[in-house]
Amino acid sequence: MDLKDIELHIFRLPLSLSESKRFEKVYDFWHRSWKDVFKEIGKGDSGLTSDDLTRQHEIMVMFLKDRPIAMVCHRYVDLSSASVYRDSYFDTAWTEKDKFQLRRMGGWACIGNQIVVDPEFRKANCGLKLKHLISFVSLQAVQRWNVDVVIGTMRADRGMHSVFYQAGAETLSQNVPYHGASVDLVCFRPKLKPIVIPKEFKDAVTDMLSRAKESSATEPELKIKRAA
């Protein structure tokens, strides 16, 4: 598989009618992937609801031809708002101490979440691991917006935490029990310390974003501006 064959599509909700058909494939991919994860951690699929996907502001998806093979979601929030910390995202792994740290940071934040790679492509022979590539594409993309903080709940038992530490993530809490798995709570503060895309991924990340098909919908009521 050649990286040139992979197309990045950045969906912003609400979708235009022209994008809804392709997004159905994204939803099917997302549902199958998380159903397998829920089964792995012993949750069944009773807690898997479509609004976990559709309430996201941006959904970045890598397609091979017309097949989704990797994705990540972005949700943008104001860390000074008390309502943010009642969001279901913070229900499980995030303690009051962790949330207090975020409140102290304040500002406009991106919650990066739901990174998925198709099992058939986790060891794809394209020179770069897709879990790294989708993560670094995500981190590079959010820097286009004037965010103060980027937040992540990264599985340590699957090595996802190390991917983000490569880019300079700060640790908020380590080895936190999470639905039978172990996660690190991490953040970036790009205005204080730039996010670093590892050298071996820079060209691929730049190329993928330059070729990306972006949603024709307006910026999702985020009231954010591109970073100067």
C-alpha cells in the first residue's frame, strides 16, 4: 500500500447532503470498530450510541479508495465552562484533580478522541504505522486553529500514550484504570510549547493535509480563527 493512495477527508458537522452518503461508511466503520473494543473490555455494546460520533465537531478519516481505514474525532470546548466537566467524556478516567488541572489551564481546547485503525491495516506495509500517522495528522491539523490546549485519554496497554509523548505531550495522570484497560491522561499546550511532529512523519503529514478533502460545511459554530 502506497501512502499516496490514502485520502484524508475532514468532515465537519452538520454535514452537507453531498457528504452524508460517504459519512454512512464512516459510521459503519466506527460502529464495527467500537463494538469490537467494547466486547474486548467486557462492556458489550449497550453503551455504544451514535451521538458519541455525531456530536463531534470534526471527524478526520483516512480512506483507501472508498474504504475508511483510520479515523480520529475532535471536539472543541471552553475549559472555563463548568458544563464541560459534566460531559460524558470526563465520566470515567478523569478525577476531580485532573479536571481541576484543566480548569486552571482554561482557554479553548480540543478533545482528541476515538482514534481507530482498521485491524486489517494495523500492520500495513506502507513504511509508517497508521496509528502514528492518524495521530500526527490530527495534531498537526488542530494547530491550524487557535487552541490553547489539546486533551487526550490514551491507552497505555496499547502503546498509544507513547505516540503522543513522541509529539511532546504533558502527563496529567498515568496508568489510570479505564474499562479494564490502562490509560494516560495527556495534554498539549501549543502556545507554550509547540507540538512536535517527528521528523520521519513530517513529509507524509504535510502531504496528507495538503491533499485533504475538507467538509464544505461552515466551521462548526466553534467561533475560532485560524492561528496567525
